[in-house]
Amino acid sequence: MTQKEYLEEFRKLCDKELELTTRKNSDYASEEDAFTNFKLIHYLSSGNVTPEQGFVVRMSDKLQRIVNLTSRPNVVMDEKIEDTLFDLAVYCKLFQCYLKSKNTGDIIPKIE
């Protein structure tokens, strides 16, 4: 793959991620707050789990799914690895947006 082909494919992937997050965010969040579902984790845990920890848990779930899909490709039948990779990529960008909304920039909080 040439650099030009790579960049074109990358653009297509980003476009698909935008479509995915547009659809899913309207399912899980509200127009007023794109992070409603992650903040709900904090509320339901009586403040014991931060939204940041919620992001990490969901991302780690996707990483484990990728491990399962690549090491046991015939076991997990209901999702393609491409779908899981898209989900993980969107979670990463969503987490970055959440941190920016809290004015923490690129600093990832320590999770204990």
C-alpha cells in the first residue's frame, strides 16, 4: 500500500467512525450532553467509579474482544473484528473529547 492509498483508506475509516459515533451517541447520550452514559456510571456506583474509569473499562472490553477474535476466530460469530476496531477507535476519540470538555487536555487521570 502506498502512502497515498494509506491516507485515502485512513480518511474513509475516519468517515465511517464519524457515521458510527453519530448514530450510537444519539442512542446512548443526550443532545445536551454527549457523555451522559459515562456519567451515569459515576452516579450508579455512588461515586466509586469515575467516568474516566468507565471509558477504560469499555475500551478494555473491546481489547479483550479483539484478542478473542484474533486468537479464536471461529468462536465469536456475532461481530467482525472490523466492527470491534471501529468501536475501540470511537471510544478513544470520545474519551479525548470528554477529557477536553473537562479542560484536562491530554492528561489521562491515574486509575487506581
